[in-house]
Amino acid sequence: MKRRGARRSAARSLLVAALLLSAHDASASVFELFGADPRGVAMAGAMAAVAEGPAAAFYNPAALHDAPTGSMQIGWAATAFGLDIHLARPVCTLASDRCRSLWGGTTARHGPLLPRSGQHLQLGWNAHHRRVLGGRLAFGALLTLPAQRLIRLSGPDAAQPHYVLYESLPDRLSILLAVGVRITDWLRAGVGVQVLAALGSALDLDLEPINGRIEPASVAISLQPTARMTAGVTVHPGLGLRFGVGVRQEVSLRYRIPSRLRLGALAEADLLVAQNTLYSPTSLEIGGSWRSADARWQVGLNLRIALWSRAPDPSPTLAIDVGGGAVGRLGLDGLADVRPQREAATGFSDTAAPSLGAEWWARPWLALRTGYSYRPSPVPYAVGLTSQLDNDVHALGLGCEIGFGERIRIRSEDATLLRHAFYLRLGAQAQILPRRAVYRRDPNDPVGDLDHGGSIFHAAAHFGARF
């Protein structure tokens, strides 16, 4: 009876360890898919030559020097998903003969997984340093905090139908820091860093088979940061024209979480979970803008090139090695082993996404903004053994800025501006994902035919103060 209780405890321990250590998929960031602030959301990301303030730390650090004043802002953003995945077969996870008796035909062994809506808090700051290098330096910082948790890594098995770019989308801590310098009257340059973090852990457990107790020999938990560089330049040839180029280095967290469970002198099991997660590709932003002589109109055109072809396999890797003690002496230590799988090629392709944005200052206290962008999907049609899904995206943005409080007269390179000391920025973006249909010829396919698509709504609001 004690041995059976010990075996049950061992099984429960392995199950708990697997649940604690399971973490999965990779996805693009909220900034890249929707925008870094309400202005970028409303103008659909056409910001390489238009960005200013804290958001320039993401789009183009060189543009930090283009902000007419320093500012501090706090904001809130929310993402609501209206995506769906329709399977042609009913889903049944029971034994195959049981599924046939219930449904009378072929079934799908994996049900679809849809992304969850979420919110995040955002803090931003930018300022010029007047006393260093004759006021040629400008600084910016942007911090994003998920509303419910600092980080959540989630992603299903590659065979389960899911939207690969949107899993865990709002749930990641992100910090952006950047500095911009005015080299000449017509040339600016900037450099920055974006920091992401993931949760890592390791378990080393001892189970005493006599009394069924678990002794935690060691438990280690760590927050593992990783950073990527950002850089950019802007050129100001005059006549209200501005050209900008921004570069963001790819980032991917590769975690390895080892665990060991010892069942006295009977056996021991080593469990390893590893994965590439929170991946964002190398991106190149190329843009140009024109601003009217009275600074009331500004139009920006942007092209974002993302190197998705270099994306690593986001599927989790699991390895189990059972042996030691009586199991090893009986030669049974290889029966329950699970060897890690090799990373598979994702088949993702590079994308070039154009966008167009416009801004109109109808009054010194009111600005109206709009934009449109198109992003082709980097994910191929899911006709193989994997069901990692994505769609082309048409995005339409709308937004406004409302100023109040004391009026500030600001002298910029193009004109003298009149702005209020405090402002409220609002931005909303609707993304339409045209449906994709996937037809699979193999009758033994675990999922079968499917179609997917829908819409996504993202909204952001920031309150800020100029100084």
C-alpha cells in the first residue's frame, strides 16, 4: 500500500512539475501590431518620420530630438479579439474507436485555441538636455506593464489550431530606453534598447517512498531579461519634409527549465522543458512626411520590412529521462524516455507592410488623426502537420488629441506652435483579417479542413503634460 501511495505521489509530482514548467509560443509585440502610443495607433504605425515624444524610443530614436517640448504621460490600452477558427470536423479527444462510435465519422483530435483579450498600463517620458553638447541631446523612455500579470508565456502544441502571432500578446513586460542627438540642423541620429523578461525556474525534488513525503531539495525561480538594440536617423531637407529610417534588432527568449525527481532508491526522472518564446523579428522602418508651413497638417508614409523568415521554431521541446536505482538495474531505464525533437523550419516569410497616416490640428487645442496600413501574413497556409495560423491584415486607425490648461508658445524648426500644457490623446484601431480556408487531403490528419479570420479592436488613451 505504501509503495502504491508512493507511486501515485511520484506521478502527481511529475504532473505538477510539467504543469509548472509548461510555457510556450512566440508572438509579435503589441507595439509592432498596433502602435506604441495613441498617436501611433491612430496613424496606423506610419511613424518612422513622424514620431515624437516617448514613442520615438520604439519607432525611431533619432526622432526624440524632434519633439518640441519634454513630456510625461501615463496611459491605458486594451485589445479585444473577435477571431474565430472553424473546423470541418467535430472535436473528440477520446480513444479513436470511441470517437467513431459517438460521431460516426472522422473527428479532429485538437480543438482550436483563441487568443485572450487584455489590457496594459503605459508610462512615458522624454526630455531635452539643455546643458550637455549645447542642447543637442534628447532622451526618452517607455514602460509597458500588463494589467493582470507581468508576463504570461502561452502556446499550444504546433498541431493545435491557433493564431501564432497573437498568443500571450498583451502579457509581457517591456522597457524601452533611447537617446537622440542633433548632429547638424538637418541630420539627427539615435540609439536605444528594448528589454523583455521571461520567467525561468528549476525544480529538484526528493520523494521518500516510505512516508510519501516530498523533500524540495532545491527550487530556483528567476526573471530572465533579454535586450535588443534600436537605432535610427532622420533627415530634414526643408520645405516641411522629413525622412526617417529606424531599425529594431530581433529578440527571442530561449529558456531551459530542468527538473529532477528522485523516488528514493527506486528510480529518478529528469524533465527538461525548452523553447524559443516572445520572438519579435528584425524590422526596418522607412518613412517620409510632409508638414504644412503653418504646422496644421502633417502626412506620413511608412514601409515596415520585417524579417520573419529568421523566426525560430516556437514549439516547446520536452525531454524525459527515467532511470537510476532499481529501474536502472533491471534495464528498464529507456522505456519511458522521451527524446527532444529537432527544431523544425517555420516556413515564415519576410513581409513589407505599407502604411499612411495624417494629422490635422483643427484648433490649438484639438488634433484629429487617421491612418491605414496593410500587413501581409508571414505565416504560410497550414496545409502540413502544424496548425499555426495567421491572416493578412487591413488596419484602419482613428484618434484625436485634446489640449487644456495653460497655453505654451513653442518655436520649432518649421513654425511657431501654440500648444496646451496638458493633453489627452485617444487612439483606436480596427484590424480586419480576411478569411483563409485550409484544405487537407490526408484523411488521417489530426485536425482536418478549417477556415479562420475575424477582427481585432485595439484602443489606447494617454494623459500627458508638456514641460
